[in-house]
Amino acid sequence: MVSLRVGTYNILNGLAVASGQVRDRDLHAAITALDTDIVALQEVDYGQLRSGRADQAAIAADAVGARSWRFAPSLIGDPSGRWEAVDLLSSPDEPSYGIALVSRIPLHSWQARAFPAASVPVPLKVAGRRGLTPVNDHPRTVLAAVADTPEGSFTVAAAHLSFVPGWNVRQLRAITRWLATMPAPHVLLGDLNLPGNVPARVTRWFQLARTRTYPSWRPRVQWDHALASAAVTAHATTTHRLAVSDHAALTVDIDLEPGT
């Protein structure tokens, strides 16, 4: 058995909702507090003006003492303005936005898959705005790698799915089929934009945590999930209400048997 702490955190490009500020030290402190072996991050900025041109995946990697990490851009440009699709797993040389997978455990055989943006806007509650705001979707990305331990290997994946109903379900089904081609067992971490036990019902995987994660100051719904394709023993499940983001971070301490 392998014992480790996994987590997922939508960092809202490092924004502290209460202050409206984005500071590298706040993001570093938030990631450090999670003390994860593997963490999936969503809404990650690289070189964006709004976040001080920071490389936020690198900040997270430093915070946990990562041995392996990767930023997977979903788009180049401004996610709330003009943007264009980007090659997955590319090393960005201009402002971009996407997801990251950060690990103290060695990872290899990196793979990524993109999903196009939904064609219709959806009215959503946006931090700092009253009422509902029509929000356009953007391309979505899933990032996966094989983790090596002395006991064996397994696959871990990070995802941030569409908020458009139906699109996110189709994306999740495609991800489970895609991960089935990689070494088992599989652990999927991310903001899936699906509530409660819906991801477990869609995938028929084991749900490692049932806890509300959004909004962070008074969680009422679970958008953030940890799933496993095989029986995994989940111990402590924690939601972390941190200064950064409108999502609470989710961590789960698990025992996993590679090769099952």
C-alpha cells in the first residue's frame, strides 16, 4: 500500500477575494498549508498582468517541494477577454491560463487532452459582482501522468471541466475512457463543475470525499472532487478555507494499492 495526501484547489488565479489582491506570497502560503504529496490546481495563471506576470505553477511547486510538476495551458491570452487555443504541454512564452499538477512523487509519461469551449454563455455567480453574470466558456484541459513509488505505479490526473451542463458530463466520460489506457489504478482530482455524487455516478468510480467546497466562506456545494478507479481507503478529508480563492481546497489522505 502507498499512503499519501492528494488534493485539488481552484486558486482563482491567486486572488484573495476579501482584499481583491493577488500576491505571490499569499498563494505560496496557501499551497504550503495543504501539505500535499500530489495536488491538482485549476485557474492557474502564467505571465498574466492581473497576477503580476507570475508563474503560479512554479510558485506552487516551490511551496510543496515538488519533484515533478507541469503546467498545461488551456489558452493563450486573457481568459476573460481575447484568447486563442494552445498546444497542450507546451512551454508557454506568453501570457496563458490553465491547470497544473504538482507532486512530491516522481511523475513521468505526461499526457494531456483538450476539450473545446461550449458555444453558449451561462449565467453564473462571479466573485465581487452582484447577481448573475453571463460567462463564456473556454477550452478545458485534463493533464495526466504516471506516478512511481517503491510499491508500484499508478496514474494521477488533474482536470477543470466546463460549467455548461451536459458538456461537463461528456468531458468526464471521455476522461475516464482516456485514463483507462494508462496504468491502473487511476486518481482524478479537480474542479469538475458537477455537484455532490454526480461525478461518481457518471464515472462509476469511488468518491474519496463528500464535502462542500464552494463558496469558500460558506460552502454550500461540492464542485471539487477526488475520485479513484479502484478501491482506495480514504482517511482524513479536509476542506481548507484559505485566503486565496472563492473555492475551498480539498485534501484527502489515502491508502492506495498500485496495480489494482
